[in-house]
Amino acid sequence: MPATGYPPPDHILRDLGIRIEVPSATTAAARLPVTPYVTGADGGVRAGVLAVLVDLAGGAAAVRSLYPDWMATADLTVQLAVPAVGPWVEARAAVLRRGRTTLVVEAGIFDVEDRGPHDEAGAGPPGEKKGTQVGVGTLTMAVLPARAGGSELPADPSFPSRSAFGTAGLGRSLADVLGIRVVAPERGRLAMPVVPYVHNSFGAAQGGVMALLGELSGIAAIESARTGTDARASVTDLEVAYLALARIGPVVSEARVLWGGAGDRAGRATVELFDAGGEQRLTTRVQVAVADAAATTHAGAT
């Protein structure tokens, strides 16, 4: 959940056109429009973009359970049964458990229709909305002591509350927008600058963006390792462990293919993300599982 004033005017979360609704003190939903700039080879929204939604919805659902304390995402997973093709995709989150040091959130991922300006994030609590479930996400958050400049919440909140970060304004592929460079695809080596455009409320690279970099790295390595097929890969599962903040950059990825070559029509890779400007600190580890992509009318721009 963003701190006051977050995200700033020029930010990836605004360009994605994300809308958030908080129906109650322990539930929240985040949605975005499906465009070719956020989809992969199978026409579905990239798992890393869905990680952004799960992270935001989970944070919004958790923030009142934690107040006045704060949180940082420790682990995040996205599992897809079928591609999320829209026209909108929504993560509907609910707090499962609030412990002394950790909090766990689950988020269903749904294809939904948009009904116009009065339905900014879908009507009704997450469990009562319409839509087709395509996947699920989970978040484990570390509970942090209250911090200066953190969340400013009203003493007597009204529900539901709704907000819109902006309108979808990417205009080009996510890799281009984020300045991601492919250095050595066979090793999954990609590089991404850490700039205010991708900052979280701690001034480091946003967790969903890190998941997206891990996704792209894993795909590059798996597709390079394959023989006997030119089929494109699409991520079905992401498991992300956040180990440290990436504050300086560039963030550089390295992937190790566990299987997926020699004509195998599925694959898995382990990706590690390092803060090259921060003493090569290991910041994130991502487990990436892929299947062969089936082309659809929403085929992606990256």
C-alpha cells in the first residue's frame, strides 16, 4: 500500500492505469486494463505485471490490520491456470493471518469487464464480484515498526474507498519503458536502471517490477536453451523471494535453467537479481516456470 504522496506523477504504476478499491479493513482489489504492452507471447498479462497487482492489492488489504505499523513484502507468488486476457484483470486480496512479525494475504486473479466511470475498481467485496478466475497470488509480509512519513490513515475510515493512479499510458513495450537491456540472453543476463519511475515507497525498485525483470530473464534463458522447437515461452508460475532492497542499480539478472532445453516443451529457471551499484548485493531470487505460449489476439509487445 503506498505511503502518502505515492506514487509520484511520473511513475510506472500510473502509466499502467491501475485502479484500487478497498471494500473493508481486510480486503482490497487492484485492476488494470489489458493492452498489448503488458501481455506476453500467449496473449495474457505477464506474470510480473500480475505481481504488481497482487502486491498493491495485498498491501492495501493489509495496511489497516497493521496500522500504525508498516510492512515490506518478503515473498510473493503468482500461479496462473489460463492466460489473463481481460479486457481488465483484477487481483482481489484478503488478509489470511496477522501475526506478530508476519502477515499473509491471498489474492484471486480475475478477468473482468469494466462497466464505466462509476465502477472504478469493481462493485462489492472481492468475494461477491463477477469475473472469471484465472489464477491466484499469495503474499507474505514482514511487519515493520511504525515509521515517520509512512501511512496517514483517517481515524474513522469509510468503506468502500476507491482511487485511480492514472490512465494506461505506456505506448510501448514494458521492457522499453523500464529501460531493460538484454546483455546475454543465454545466461538470462538483463540490466535495468533503478530510477524514481520504478521506486517503491522506500525509494528502491518496486517489488512487482523486480518480479517482471525475473520473468523476462527466465524466459530469455529458457528459450535460448531450447533445441528442436521455436515455440515461445510464457510464464505460468512465479515464486519471488525478496532478500534486500535494490536502491542504486542497475539491477542485473542471472538465470540458471533447471530444465527446458533439448526439445522440452516446458521449462523452469532460477533467476537471481543483483544490485550492481550496491556492491553486487543479491536482492531477489525468482523461480520461473513456463509453458509453450499459444498465440491469441492479445499477443504481446515484448
